[in-house]
Amino acid sequence: MRLNKIILSFVSALVILFSTSVASFAKVVGDKIILGAAISLTGKYSSNGVHTQNGYNMAVDRINSMGGVKVGGKTYKFDIIYYDDESNPKRAAQLAERLISQDGVEFMLGPYSSGLTKAIAPVTEKYGVPMVEANGASRSLFTKGYKYLFAVLAPANLYLDVAIETAVELNGGKPVRIAQAFEQDAFSQDVRLGILDAAERTGSKIIIDDKLPKELNDMAATLVKVKQMKPDVLVVSGHTKGALTAIRQIAEMKVDVPMLAMTHCDAAKLSKQHGKNSQYALCASQWHKSLTYKDDFFKDGMTYAADFEKEFGYDPPYQSAESSAALLVFKDAFERANSFDQKKVRDALAATNMQTFYGNIKFAPGGQNVDKPMVLFQVMCDASGKCENKVVAPLKWASAKLIHPVPKWSER
Amino acid sequence: MDFLVFQYPMITVQACLDGILLGVLFALIAYGMALQWGVMNIINIAQGDLVILGGYIAYFMYLYGIHPAWGVIVAPVIMYFVGIAIYKLVINKVVDRDLFISILATFGISILFMQLMNFAFGADVVLANSGYGTTMLFDSNVVLPNSKIFSAFISILFAACLVIYMKKSKLGRAIRATAQNARAAKILGVDTEKVYAATFGINAALCGVAGALISITFTIHPYMGLPYTIRSFMIVIVAGLGNLPGVAMSGMGLGVFEEFADYILGTEFRIGSVFLLLVLILVYRRFKLSRKREYLK
């Protein structure tokens, strides 16, 4: 009996040893560069997690089929180990540990959302693992002095300040009155800080400054205030929930405001879920397919969108585009470093200065991309009720003219 | 902190109306909770998740081109059977145990439902458009979305039907008898097992109605159930079990209180002030109880 137990524990010890040694990849195996990523495949971020994963996969396939990555005269192909972080920051941090210390991954791709990136960044920093992330825009990520974190996207405080500047411009350079409602999470509060900066810069006054609860699904109170105080601009940010709730209640309560600026319109599928009611909403976006940036792999935004649609069956949201861009950045950095030494790759990443279909990429010392402005699009519908997002700012890429002020509900 | 309520008097009217319309809907969910809490002594943590599931039923009808308002008839029927199934699978095993076990069991059901809905319906926030338009009052200074008025009306209708059913029907009488004294009811020939199953089913059906209404008025998402559980829990605590007018009043009171807290203190204190109110009421109730006890001494 006792012997049995000893044998059993010996065998199980062997099994455990064996399984870990099998799971243990080196960073580069044969001709493969293995990247690690914790992605929200289940849980509340799972739709955006899937957009992120699709973006990564699309770029991996494209780069591999177009010759891969050339380092030291040899050609390598990308491969990614994914784990599901269940939309949970604690789990994401554990998985980052696991990817690095058990699976031996030496280069990481970011997760979805600022919150999860915040959870993972201290881990990658501790191990000196370069991470290129595409979905964490919170400003606080870039003020901590992280050396191994690089973000291809513009930070959150820049999301909507273009809207304020545009409103001031349209007001003949005179300050405007701003009403704002932001969810109480890291991302939305950063967007809010950006608005505060823009208001100070332009001398504009903030007359309503509401903080929306996390379980927000009713913002009637804010809208009643807007109706009574008649601001020039209404700014709302609260992820997809905020965007959907705002449009529903603005339409139901017939709130007239000359400019309505929001985030997360395309993730919320605003024009699909709300149709004509979403018309004239201004939305901040990291990317839009009509932008004319170019690269060798995806050509341009339109081609990317068409290829993506062919492969995954839907129009790519910017979350997918920026995720694809992250791999282009990695490839470029590996080739310039001409090495798999983490330190060298990190330095190459820091010196990145390139154009991708998604936009120009150049990192500030804090790790954020400073070379790519945000774009604003406006939801525009034709007479048949079909709605489309058209870029209206910055003017350089505008494919339509901004409709301002938004027509009153009584005239629609 | 600003005092918009005084600067713009119409806000007061708006806040009261919004609050009442919202409160009636909460009261419907709370009524279901009070019913099964009273009868089975079970606090159902999964209440909010049943609501959301009901919402998805209406949403899918909307997706397939049926007007989501029909959801208030279809959702309760489906949810009634979902409720019975949950009872047969889980609740009947914990119904006679202490409260803690049943809280754990329903907490587990809640997590399971969230994950299943996430798997089945995806993590997107969705809503069903009723296209009901808006009612303008007082020179369009007060606006009431018709969907909210519809919700409140349907909630009252269902609550009223249920009250009559409980008073007049055989099953209703059996439910009330079981609530008063399950053992005595059993001795007198009431099939309490059946009563429990029906009670849980009726509760789930009420959640279904509320969910369909929420998908028309607000938004639904697999993880959005908990706030509804907490609100209905609060309403029941404030009103007390088996006190239907109390549930209705405390529901509407809570709705109005929330709206005013929003205007006077700011949106960020809305939920916080609700919890503060809960604490105050519990303290007050204890205080009153202890005074009563002193009389007895």
C-alpha cells in the first residue's frame, strides 16, 4: 500500500516535470519567433478581445506569408501563444507571469483595455520583456517611467480634445460652454482630463461635469441638465454602454445640442443599433479605413478593411487595426535590432519611426505613440436610413464636411 | 455641488416623474423577490440575472423583426419554465436549509447565468428599439419617453394581476398559506413542493417581464444583473416581506430619491446615496424595534 503511494507520487512528479518541460518554449524555436499574449476571450471584454486577437492573427499570417522576419540573415516566422485572461486584471497578471517564467516567452503583445494593460505592465517590466500593446490608451500607463512598454495608439487624453478645438473654431474662436459626462474608470477619466486641458487652453467653460457610475444604464438626469442649461458641446465617454445609452436617451428626450462628441461609437455599432437616431454624433477613433496611410503589408486602410472582412466576415473596428499594427512594429524592430536580445530589441523599439496602414508610429520616452493624431468621424445617414461613419477632422483626412450645428429634433 | 433643482424648477417635476416611472419597474422585480423570500425563505442573488435573461428574450424577438413589446408576453412564459427548471435542479435541495446555503446556491446560479449568457449572446451591450416616441409636457420642458411610461404601465398591470391572482385563485391561497406556516399548510393538504416550484416560476416570470421592459427602456448586457438584485433587495428590506403596498411605495420612493440625489449631489453620488439611505433606514428600524422591546420589558 505504502509502496503504491510512493510509486504514484513519483509518477505524478514525473508527469508534472514532463508537462512543464514540454510547455516550456524558448523565445525563438527553430524558425519561429514566439510572442505571448493574454487576451479577453471570455468575460465582459470578450467582443473587443476577439477583435484584438483577429487583428493579431491577421498580421501574423500576412507577415509570415510575405517572407517573415529577417534577422541575422535567417528568416523567421511569427507565432503567438494566447491565454484567456477572462477580462480579469488579476488573471491577466498571472498569465503574464506564466507566459514569461513558464513558457519562456521573451516578447509580449498587449491585452485588451487600459485596465488589463495596467495589470500586465509591471510584470513585463520586472522581467525586462518588451511589450508592444495596442489597446491600452490610459495616460497613466505612460507616466510611470516604464521602459519596456510601447503603445501604437494615441493616449486617452487626446481622444476628444480635437472636438473641443473644432467647436471653438466653429464658434469664431470664441470659448464654448461644455457639458460632459464620463464613466468613472481609468480610460474615461483620462479622456476627461484631456477635455479639461482643452477647455483651459481655449478659455471654455465646463458647465456640467457628471461622473457616471460603472453600472450606468440611465443618464436621463444628465440630459435633463443639458436640456435646461443648453451647452454648446456635450461630451460623453463610458465605453459601449455609455455610447448606446446616450444616443437612446438623447433621441427619446429630444435633447438639442449643437455638437455631440463621444467615444466607442464603432465598438457599440451605433449606426446599426440606433440607425438614424445616431446621426450627427461625432466619434473619436484611433483609425478609420479611409485614412491614406500606407505600408508594404496591408497597402492601405481600404485594402486592410476589405481583406479583414473577407477573412473574418465583418468590417474591422479600430481595435483590430491597431492590433495588426503592433506586429508590424515588432517585425520592424527585430530587423533593425538584427538580434533577439531583449535589450537590443527594446532599444530598436524605442527608436521606431515608421508608417503603417494604421498611421505613423514613433514612441515618446513614456511609450505612447506621438506621431498619430486621433480622427473624428461623424455618423451620417442617407434618406433610406443607411448610416455610415465619415471622417470630418482633422481636415487633412476629412472625407466629408462636418455638419454643425446638429439640426434640432423638431426639424429632423 | 450645484442646486439646479432650485434654478430650474421644471427639473423637480422631471425628477419626480422619472423617479416614479423607474421606481415602478424596480418595484416589480422587488415584488418577485419579496414573494419567494416570504414563501421559501430564499434570497435570490440570481434575481438580476433572470431579469437580464428576460431582456435577451425580448431582444431576440426584436432582432427577428417582432416588436419587442410582445416580449412582455413571451418572456414571462419562457422564464416561468426556466424558473421551474432552476427550482427542480437546485433550489429544492436547499429550500429547507439555512439562509446562508441558499444565498451561496443562488450566487452560484448567478455566476453560471452570467457566463452562459456571455457565451450564448456575446459581450456586446444591446438594446431593443420600440420606436415609441416621446411625450412632452409643460411647453416641452418636461420630457417623458413613451417607453418608460409603457414600462411603468405594464409593471403596474402585472403587479395588479398578480395581487388578484394571489387573493382569488386556489394556488394563490396555497402560496399564502405556505408563506404563513409551511408545516401547517402541508398537514392541511397543501402540496408545498408544488407551491415552491410555482412560486419560483412566478418570480422568474416577473423577472422576465421586467427584463423585456428594461431592454426597451435601457440597455442589457450579460454582466448587468447585479445592480437589479441589489436594488430589489433594498426595496424589500425597506418595505418588509409580504407588504405589497410597501414594496410599491418603497420602489417609487427609491426611484425619486435617486433622481434627486443625482441632481443635488451629482451623478457620482447616486448609487452611494442609495446605500446611505439603506443604512439609515436599517438603523432607524432597529432603533424603533429596540424601543418597542423596552416597552415589553
